[in-house]
Amino acid sequence: MQTPFPSRRLALLCALLLGAGGAQAQYSWIDAKGTRHFSDQPPPPSTPPQRILKMPARPAPGPAPTSAAAPAHAKPAPTLAEREADYVQRARQREEQEKKRAEEAARQRALLENCERAREVQAQAESGIRVAKVDANGERRFVTDQERAEELARARRMLAQCP
């Protein structure tokens, strides 16, 4: 006659194996008095990290330690509206910076063009060739030496500001 012991033994063995995993100590540390502790609960927050001998790969579920993990002055995560407002503000600042850069680039181009014109006027005034201008009546007249000296002085003042 067969007894149901093998199936009972198998069930008992499975129960023991499943229970043994939970009974193991997951934490091991040495307290201030030098006593070694084994527990499935984390050591007290006052225990320095160098005195903790063994910790699980991931912390056991339970109440989260409030003193070490979450400082009291922690700022809550921003809401969607706050993040949207920050984004709009950053976009506005970026547009203003781009506008300033474009204005500065346009000013630099204008300065370089003026410098080039001043160099041409200086070269023409120093060349000694006769320069003619057209007056309001449409008649052509030649520039006097005094007018040439004034143009040259203006060109030199402009070139003093050039890079």
C-alpha cells in the first residue's frame, strides 16, 4: 500500500524553501557599542555608512526614511503650468538675444561699409586728381583744395573709428 508521504514531504520542502528566503537577514551593521546586528529592517539613520556591513541590492519595501532621503526644504516638482511659463519666458529671452545679435551684426556691417567708403574718399583725396561734383542746377564744378582738405579730414576722422 502506497502512503501519501512523498507528496506531503515535497509540499513541506517547498514551503520551507520559500520561507527560508524571507528569514534571511538582509542588513548587517555594527552599532556604537560594537555589537553586530542582523535584521531585515534598515539600520537606524544615526548609523554611519562605514559601519553598515551588508545591505540588500534594493531596499526593502516599507516606510521611507524621512530624515536622510528627503530633506525638509526639498522643493516640490513644478506643475505643468509652471513649466509652460518657464518655457515661454526662456523663448522670449532667446528671441530678445537673437534680436540684439541681429542689430549688432547690422551695426557692424554698416560700420564696415562706412570704413570702406572713408578709405575710398581718402585715397581719392590723396591721389591729387581733379574731382568734379554736380551742383543743384546740374552743372559740373571742380572741388577746390580747401574742400579736398576738409573731405580728407572727415575721412581720417571716420577711419580713426574703424577696426
